Amino acid sequence: MNQMKVTKFWLGLEPMEVGTYSNVDPFVLQLIKEGVSLNTTGGVHKLKSGSDSEFEFSGSPTEKAILSWAVLELKMDMENLTKSCSILQVETFNSKKKRSGVLLRRNVDNQTISHWKGAAEMVLRMCSKYHDGFGISKDLDNETMLKFERIIQGMAASSLRCIALAYTKVTDEELEVEGDMNKMVVKDNGLTLLGLVGIKDPCRPGVKTTVEACQHAGVNVKMITGDNVFTAKAIAFECGILQPNQDTDETVVEGEQFRNFTHEERLAKVEKISVMARSSPFDKLLMVQCLKQKGHVVAVTGDGTNDAPALKEADIGLSMGIQGTEVAKESSDIVILDDNFASIVTVINWGRCVYNNIQKFIQFQLTVNVAALVINFVAAVSAGEVPLTAVQLLWVNLIMDTLGALALATEKPTKDLMDKEPVGRTKPLITNIMWRNLLSQALYQIVILLTLQFKGESIFGVTSKVNDTLIFNTFVLCQVFNEFNARKLEKKNVFEGIFKSKLFLGIVGVTLVLQVVMVEFLKKFANTERLNWREWIVCIGFAAVSWPIGFVVKFIPVSDKPLLDFLNFRKRY
Ligand SMILES: Nc1ncnc2c1ncn2[C@@H]1O[C@H](COP(=O)(O)OP(=O)(O)OP(=O)(O)O)[C@@H](O)[C@H]1O
Ligand SMILES: [Ca+2]
């Protein structure tokens, strides 16, 4: 796994090369170590000799990166340092303030000090002094402030996450003011800047292709992050969320900006926004809400507790199984066990496959129902008797419900599912294309079966009992052939990949065998007469026509506008 790593360190206005840390003033170095080791929620464990690495680090990825840098590069001794001070107050990191602080008292000289660590430009704003490399404390005037800001931007632009370390001494009087020991605050003004660290959060291999795959599938990928806007932009370019040379005026915003827009402005802009930086948990939630209001189906991925509100609000929340916090996992619908963003494509593909299979099944089932209903109704009204008996209809139901569902709903996802636009929230489950397919097939079946019903006896010169069996047999065989048609809703070649669907072929085979048994051997039970081979050929011939019909109707263009909208004139948007 690729982990976050500190790759840059600025002491005052000086960039420090790895290996030159021994030149740093010991006093400043000591303060940095103190700040890192005591102002953290992470931990360092010394491993027994013999293991690959000497230390093991725990905590959030950012904490781990800073701790490992301090231990391995600065030779920080965490254990000793924690013993040398007592902690009076802590302010834990939260996503809104993006900083953490601690108030501590040194055992040696009883000095009280507050340490801060957090998002660089935010901590910088709390500082009025800085230490240069020689340990000299200098005033932080406007000009130097600008220089620091530029350093931060420079680091961020090379996709580093910048964290600033700062401290200040707290006098006893300042402590006294607070009075009550329990209400002591970690002093957060007039700080002295100690240094800036740049943490590289490498883009996982494969993320770029995943983003491209999503975009190809009509899924708009947005990045909402707590990082600085420059870091966010750099990473977004790296992983393809922003295209090279793309204008970032409208596509990149900061959380605060977004929050301060009016509701209307937000709705107007939200679709264009690809990157939101320095966002709080509330901003993430707000973004999801806006997108949903615009009618989009929103999926959110997240790992942290700060993502929980957005994960919960989203239509589909996806959390990370390894790096994710319990709160995030609890708020999500799907946990990605391997933390791999590429799994999103799998999720989309399978989701679409299931939806598509349901559509195929519905189309298949509706055809049977419409045909059976009309045939029996017309025959009952005009001739006073129904061609399909109760047992026969039960048998037809068995093929279409149980076996049909098994055959059509178990088909595996295909690649072309990712070439389509997403279905969206308001599209009907039964599309016009499905209506076209199912009505044409049902119409054919009705015509052929009613012809048999009224003219079959004279055309084929058979008894009415045999004619009824002919009708029943043709009807069932029509469904079997139509089951193939149902495999593809839009494509003309319905046999594509048929040999990969072993279950489908198996079920069609079983259905045919059962039908033969039904007609030839279950005379009493199914009310059938035996058919000779000529009659079988006639039935199969009639049924097989549903293939060319299925092929031809696919040339008929249909409108995208849902059929029900044509019928329902009053419902205007
Ligand atoms: N342990 C920490 N101590 C101090 N500051 C931190 C720490 N972790 C993150 N930060 C700061 O907060 C910012 C990230 O904020 P936040 O955690 O709200 O966002 P996020 O989008 O969840 O980030 P992540 O990529 O870590 O999931 C970072 O850019 C960094 O400046
Ligand atoms: Ca996070």
C-alpha cells in the first residue's frame, strides 16, 4: 500500500534537505519534536529486533506520516518526550478547524507551552513570529507572511498536503485568567511558527483509469476534500478529475465559498463544480443535497468520520473497509473491503447489470401476460370457451416466473453496459424500447393464436382437442423463442455471448423437455392430445417467427420521452 509520506520540510523560510537536519538549532529541533510527539493522536511502537522495520506507527494517515518522519529523520524519542511533560489540556483535531492543539507543562522548568499543528495557511494566520534556521525568533510582518503563503502554495501545487507546526509560551498569568483548571484553553494567538511539512499523498495507481471509466459511463466524478485548494487542484489534475488546461474558475471552489452562496447560486453552480477544497463535513453534506435536488443520483465515497453525514445523505454511500472509521462504515451502504477506488467501476457495472436483467425479465413476463390475457379474453367473449386451461396457464407461469427469472436475471455484466448514460432518477423502469419489443411480440402471438383458435381446425384438418393443444404448444414455444429476444433490449444480435450463459441454455433445454413431456405424456393432467411430427414443426415454425420479428422491430426508432407522459397530458413539468 502506498502511504502518505513527508517529503518536504521548511524551517522558517529555508527549505531543509533530508540529512541536513543536524545543522538545525537544537532548541528549535527540540520544540518541533515536543510538538509532534505530544500533539498527536497517533502512536509509535518500537518493534523487537529482527523485524523488517524498527518502528510501527498508528493513527490517521497524516499522523503516521508526521510521526514516522519525526522518528526516522529527526530521531525523535517519543517515549522520553511524553514522560518529560504533563498535558494540561488538549484540543483534538476536527474537520472544521483543521488543527489540533495541546497545552503542556514541562517537568524540567515548569514552563507552560501550547503547541499547534494543522492546515498550514490556517495555522499561519494564528502566528505573529517565526523561527529561522538558526533558532532566532523573528517578527512575522506582512511581507514575510506573503513569502510563507507562497511557500505553502508552491508545496500545494506539487500536490503536497501542508501542515504547519507552531507553539507559544503561556505565562502563569495567562493561565490564571482562566482560573478553573478544567476550563483551561490552549492559547491560540501570537504563536511562533516552527516549520512547515509537506506530505505526499500519492495517487493510487489505477485511480486515473477508474475516473476515466466512470466519466465514460456518464458518471461525473467530483472531489470533495479537506485539503488546501492548491493541493486539491494539483491532485485533481493528477487523477484526471480536471482535464489539462481546463479552466478552474468555475470548477474549483472552497468549502467556505460554497457555503456562503445563496441556495439558488449553489443550485446553479453545483453541476459545474468538480473540486471542492477545504471543506467541512457540512459542506460535503450540502454538496450532496444540492446535487440530489438537481435530480442526480449521488454516490459518495469516504473514509473518515467527517464524511459520515454526506455518506448517509447520498443515494449510495461507499466507505473504505481498511482505512475507514467505524462511523463512516456505519453510515454507508457499501463497504469497499480493499479500499480500492477501482471497485467503484465494478459496483456501477453490476448495478447496471442487475437493473438491465430486471428490465429483460419484466419485458419477457409482460409479453406473456398481455398475450395470454387477450387471447383468453377474446376467445371467452366470442366463443364462450378458453383455449388455455388453468393447468396450462399455471405451467406457463412456471416457465416465465421461476425459470424465466433464473435464465434472464443471472446473465453476467457485459462491457457495453459501461458505454451508456446512467438511468437517472425519473426514467421509468419500462422504457419505450421495452414497450416496442413487448407489444410487437404480444401482438404477433395474439394474431397467430387467435387465428389458430378460430381457423385452426379447418386449416390443419384436426379435431378441436388437437387444435387446443396446438394453441397451447405454440404459445409456450413462442415464449421460449421470445426468451432469446429478451436477452437484448436494444441490440439486434440477441445471441451475443449465448454460450457463456450456460444457465440460460440449460433452462431453455429443461423447458423444452418439460413441454414435450407435457404434450406427449401428460394427457390427463394437462388436457393435451399427442401431436405428430408435422404438427410439432408447425408449432415450432410459428414460434420461430418471433426471432425475425424481434430483429425487425429493433429498426423502429422510439422517442426518449416516457410513454406515460404522452398519455398523461396534465402532468407537465
Ligand atoms: N492529524 C492532523 N493534524 C493536524 N492537521 C491535520 C491532521 N490531519 C489533517 N489535517 C489537516 O486537515 C486537512 C484535512 O482535513 P479533513 O480531515 O477535514 O479532510 P479530508 O478530506 O477528510 O482529508 P483526508 O484526505 O485526510 O481524508 C489537511 O489538509 C490538513 O491540513
Ligand atoms: Ca477523510
